[in-house]
Amino acid sequence: MENQEKKFTLKTWMNILFWGAVWGIVEATLGTILHLPGFDGTGIYFASTAIVVPIAYCLMANCYKKTESFYAVYLMGVLAAVIKLSVGFIVGFTQKVYNPAIYIVVEALAMGSFLAVFRPKNVLSLRTFGAIVAANTVYQLAFLGIRAISGNNAFASYEAWVKTGEKYLFTMNGLAIVYTLAIGSAAFGLFKLAEHYNFKFKFDLNKFITSPITAGVLVALSFSLTIGLAAI
């Protein structure tokens, strides 16, 4: 196993802050929108579990690629969870507040662990896709377990399993994987198209990501959006 401690340079920490803050912003904006009444009635295709979770996996894959450390992925998840928890300062620290934060940590633990197993060299690769499929399956099982502890036990009876267990473990899981594959395929196609036409990005993305100013602004923005939207 690679020496993960050597990976924790200033650039590693900036990547953790950058990708964790972006995850927090996605949760605060897209996650909030998908829970609005207009989207709640649209069914599973616009469910937060099917859309936001795959985006989170893609962000974690990028963090791993930039840092080559699955520990960085864990810490990125902890930051995103803390950002999510900040909603409690507005609505109170109830189960509806801390459970989503727990789910975020579980996502990060699952994805980071499977990235350590698959060790993809590129974000857009079959190894990354395999890590996402495995991580999301484990996450959905953990999600059902946490819900069971909270009083919504999908394992209590066959009827409860069919209604809730199969919905998340098979339907939601499958839909999230399909969305991930679609996003990854589109991104891969765009990169190949740019490569074919010898298009090169002049913007130094790595410098932008590892800038303390960028990290600080994004972390502040993520907390502000999360708390501000909760107050509306």
C-alpha cells in the first residue's frame, strides 16, 4: 500500500477543501431544488439519491485523481458533512439534519474504500465506474440500515422490503448507476472530441484548485449557501 502520509502536502489539503466545498455547494443548491414540492412529485427520476449522489462520486473520483489519496476522499466527505450540518443553526439539530450528514460520510467511506481497491489512474475509466457501482451498492445498504435504526425498518417485513428496500437497493441504485454512466460517457466523448481537434485548455485548472484563495472562497460560499437557503 502506498504511503498515504506523504501525500498530505498543502496541495492535498487545498484539493480536500476545494472538492469538499463543491460537494457542499451541490448539496445546498441542487439538493435543495430537488426536494422542492415541484420535484418531489416527479418520481424517482428526479430524486436527490439518483442525481446528487452520482455527482458526489464524480467529485470524489476527481479528488482521488488529484491527490492519489483515498484518505483525502474521507476528509473531503467529512467537510461536506460539516457543511450540511450547518443547516442545524437555522432549523435546529434534528434527525432530519444529522442523518443527511451521516449519509455523506458513509458515501465518502464507501467511495474512498473502493477507490483504494480499484485504484483508477483516470477519472473517466472502467475502474472508476466499478468503484462507483460497488460504493453506491454498499451505500444503499448502509442507507437502509441507518433508516432502520431511525425507525423506518425496510427489513421488518417482506412488504416493507418490497416497498422500501427494493426501491433503494435496486431501483434507485440502478438509476444512479445509469446516470453516472451517461454523464461519464458524455464527458469522455467531449474529451475525445477536444483531443481529435487538438483543443487545449489554456486555463490552469490545477493552479486554480490548489489556490488557498479559491479554497477559502468556496468553503465560505458553501456554508453561506447552505445556511442561507435553509433560512428561506
